[in-house]
Amino acid sequence: MSLFGLRVSGWQLSTLFLAGLLLFIAFPATAQDKVPASPIMVPNPATDLWRAVRQREGAASGQTQVRGIETGVLIEQRGEAFREYRRRDFIGNAGIFIGVIAGLVLLFYILRGRINIPGGRSGRRIKRFADFERTLHWFTAIVFIFLALTGLTLLFGRFVVLPVFGAEAFGVIASACKEGHNLFGPLFIVAVVLLFIRFAWRNLPSRGDLTWLVKGGGIIGKAHVTAGFFNAGEKIWFWSVMVLGLAVSISGLVLIFPTLGQPRDIMQLALFVHGIAAVLFIAGSFGHIYIGTIGTEGSLESMTTGYVDENWAEAHHDRWHAETVAQAARGADRHASADTTGAVHATTDKA
Amino acid sequence: MANMKFYCDAERCIECNACVTACKNENEVPWGVNRRRVVTIKDGEPGERSLSVACMHCADAPCAAVCPVDCFYTTEDGVVLHDKDICIGCGYCFYACPFGAPQFPKAGAFASRGKMDKCTFCAGGPKETGSAEEHRMYGSNRLAEGKLPLCAEMCSTKALIAGDADVVSDIYRRRVVNRGASVLDWGVNYDKASLRAPQSVKGKASSDG
């Protein structure tokens, strides 16, 4: 076949036709664009002005004699987004999320049960946390639980607590929650800063963390995983506490002083960050509390007494255990070289 | 039952702020609280317009939707009110309101936010109607006395209208008919050349006028 003097085979032509058809289907607008548009170009300053007012564009913000936050703004259009976020997106989904995480933790407990110390308790105990560290942990925990309970009451109370106690009583409860939340909030910032100073160094990523993560921390199955003083899971929780703590602290400081004149969009953003970070924080705390209490035998006593069983240490933090034992041996050796009595040698052998 | 609404006619408002003053005086609102304010846009420029704004008593009020303690309610006259005994002063209503209506007096040792205060359409509050306590907490209850909000009642140019939505919209409709609100009226007195409307549309508008 010959086309414009070129020799074209039948399949080439059909391919060309098909490509043209596809192009036409993909861009049908190009065909319509040829029809000249005829907009009615009528200047209407009023329409433009009120549209600008509604959408807060350019010079739409005005002057007013009334002093206050954004008093010159006629219409704040972000308010509707804030309403939809809070009522449609946040409250319901936050409730579902917290419920699902609590359910998963429960399901895990039912399926896996408590993780016992392999080989049982040895009866020998090693020091794990100093008094200051334990005090700091429980200080953070108490403040956190208080803030979580008051915060959750303010978030879900209208739908959960109000129908039970009535609007008048819930008004008093909510008011107390708000005041308490504002009063104890700054203490949590202090706790997060102290946690960082005390624990950040030991939570830096180290060799073996990745392997620990790949093996799922040994929580599924019986495989033994190696770890130092803190395992990768604990490190992730620590840095989550830092990041989420920073988020709730900064947004909380913005929210706690509403009379400093922050514009509404800053407050909306702060509530957005504060709410989401807090819900993630609460959900994460479920996992932390579970593993630290009923999930693992012998874990809680590290934070109550400061000591752990040697077998627990060897099972969960073998490298830390080995270091501690080696250090104790070295200390005993030094002691032994200074003292020449046979009794000390016996202790060294034991260690 | 009536469905109470405010309307502010931007073609009439002269930014005298008398509505603001009348409201403050009638309702004896706390220091720093302004239930009504006049906003002037394009101040000192061509096309300057002023509007008096307060709570617009929305049919589907965003403040009521976001309130964590559900202290808002709508009266049978369509007026959005709130209960200060329940309000915790969290400010969420202020963040959701498009008109910036909710106001907060400073209270407490650290100048924190007190209970919210806003325009009540001069309809008092949930306390006993006409009681001293109602006036102290919520201001005047003119609606119970058969009167309309004072801001609108004393507006010198009748820019601010308050009342049943049907009546308000009827008044505004008549005004529009009388003074003409065709899009073509804008600028036609000043510069006919600036009018770029097709001839067909232009003919229709002039025959109507």
C-alpha cells in the first residue's frame, strides 16, 4: 500500500489509526477547545469584594474600632475545616484507633500469654535502674496518666460522660479536667526534658538493633535475640516519647496561654497537633504498659525495686548482662589485688 | 415561630459604631468583651464598605458542633444561646465560628480565659426570664419584652435589621428593587466604556430599569 508516496503496510496503518483513536479518547477536550468561549465580562465590584471577604484574599481584611484577635476579619473560613476535622474526622476515628490498639494488646495477651523468664528465676539480682531514674519514670507516668484521663474526658466526654451525669454535672467535671490539664501539663514538659537528659545516651541506635527489629524482638516464636541495656523496641518507644512529647509540649504551650493574642489558625493547628500526638501517645503507652507489666515476667520489678533477676537480664538484655557481669568481675579483681585474703578469691570465682 | 436573623446592609452602614455602643450599654458586657463590631473594608479607598457583625445565630451553628460540653442550644425563635454554668472557656467555639462572635473576658490569677460571652439577640439566657441574675450573666432579654435587639432598633440609617428572617429578607428585597442591584448598575454612571457586556444583555437591563 502506498500513502503520500510512502510504502506502508496494512498493520502499520492500523496501528496509526489505533494511536489516533486513543489520542482522541484521551484528549477529547482538544476538540471542544476550538469552540470560542463567550464569558460575560461584566465588572461587578460588589461580587469581587464579597468573594474576597469570604475567601480572605488580599485587602479583604478591614479596619475596626474593636480591639482583639483578628477583629478586622469578617469571615474566618478555616473555622468550617476545624469543625469538620473535630466532629467528622477526629473524635470518632480517635476513639476507634484507641479501641483497636487496646483490643490488639488484649488479643496478643490471649494468643501469646505472659512471656516467662526462660529457666525460671535464678534468685540472683542485678541493679538495673537508679533511684533517680525510677522516680523520674513514675513521676512521668503519673503525670501522663492524669493528663491522658483529663484529656480523654475533654475529647469524648460530651458523648460518653455527659449522657450519664447530665450537662450541669459534666460542666463541672470538664471544667476541673481543663484546669487540671493546664496545671499539670507544664510538669510533663519538665519530665520529658529530664528523660532526655538521663536516657538519651543509652537510647542511641547501636549495632544489633536492626537484627533485633527484623527478628521482631523475639516476641513471636522462641528465637533468642541479642540486645544491650535497651533493646530496639525500648529505643523506639523512648524516641517516640521524645517526638510526641515535643509535639504535645509545643502545641500545649500555645494552647495554655490563649490570651497572648495568637490568631485562630495557630490555635486550630495547635489543637490538631496536640490531639493527634496525644492519641498516638496514649495508644503507644498501652503497648509499653503491657510489656512492662503482665506481658513479661520480671520486667516490672526493674522499675519498682530497681533490680532484675539475672536470668531475666540474660534472656532479654544479654549483652548488657555480660557487660555487667564482666564489670563486676573486674571490680572484684581490683579489689582482690589490693587485698590478699583467700575469701575474696572465692567471690571472684563465683562471679 | 419566628426564625430570628440579623442583616447588615453594606450600602447603608456609615460606620458610626452606635450599635457597638448600644449593645455594650444595654447588656453591660464585661470589660474587653464586644458582642458586636463594625468592620470597614477598603477603608479610605474607592468602594469602601462597612458591616456590623455579631453572632449570626446560624441554623447549623459550628460553635455548638465543636463545643466539648454541649453548652449551646437554639431557642424556638432560632436564637443560638449558651449556658455559662456549663461553659468551660476552652475557646473551641471561637476557632470554629466564621464571624469571630464568641468573646472571652480575662479571668483568674494568670489572666486565663473566662466563660464565653456572645451576642444573645437580646434574648437573655437560660436563667429565669427577666431576673437580675439573667441580666448579670447574659444581659438584656428584650425579646421577652416584645422588643427587638437594641443595636438594630436604634441604627440611624437602618442598615442593621433584625427580626424574623422572612420580614428581614422582604425589607432587603424591596430595597434592592428600589435602588437597583443589577450587575450593570455598577460603574454605569461613571464609565460606560468599562462595560464589556454583550449588547444583548445590555439592552435587557436598560429596558428593565
